[in-house]
Amino acid sequence: QRQDPRIDSLRRFLLQTTAVQAAFMAERMRRALPRILEAAPQSRRTHIRRQFLRLARAPGGYYPLIDYVNFKGEGVSPSERYQGKGWGLLQVLDHMRGHGPAAADFAEAAAWVLTRRVRLSPPARHEERWLPGWLKRVRTYATAAV
């Protein structure tokens, strides 16, 4: 196997900047809540804020929030929708039941939202091929605090 100096350089850069990358992802998550609340229907804002804070305060709760917003977005952009239904953090928080362990509630809501995304996606995109991997990733959210 041939070594590529550009790939080696990129690996070193990524390893040397891990803390900066993590800080960037955390900051993106922190800034997401005001945008999400602004985009949410007025009648759902209290529920969405409560779910965000419930998860953020739970042990290991920052992991699902940070990962999901960097994985699937905030859910406020029209480009994050099929047939008017989004799949970002906004939609997951909105779909949470609001009781039981927060991380498990979030994981269940995320699985539902992503499954709906695939169901509503244009058939030519064949998004069903990605769903098993997405659901595997989402399951890690439920055990983040364990």
C-alpha cells in the first residue's frame, strides 16, 4: 500500500486540531436552539425548548444534541425537507414525548424522523440504503449516558 503524503498530512492536521473541531461542533449546537425556536410554530416552542434542555441536562445528553445537529442539521432550512416534512434537530425535539429517559426519548424520535424522511424522499434517491446505518448511529444516543 502506497503512502500518500497529502493524506498523511491531513491525518496529522485532524489529530492536532481535535479540540478545535469539538469546540466548533459544540458551538454549532449551542447556536442552534435560537434558530430552531424561531423556525418552530409558536405553539410548539415551549415543548421544543423543554426537550432540548431536558436532554442537555441529562448525563451524556450533549452527545446526541451535538452529533445530530452536525449529522442532519437544524431542520430550519427548506432544503432539509421532503414534502414539507423536515428531518433536523427541530423535528426530532418536536417529536419527543417528553417523559422517560431523555436520551432514549431522543433516540426514538430521531429514528422516527429519519424513517419518515426515507419514506417521503424521492424514490430515485434510494435513501432506504442509508437508513440502517442512520438507525445504528441513532441507537448510540440512547446509551450515551449509560
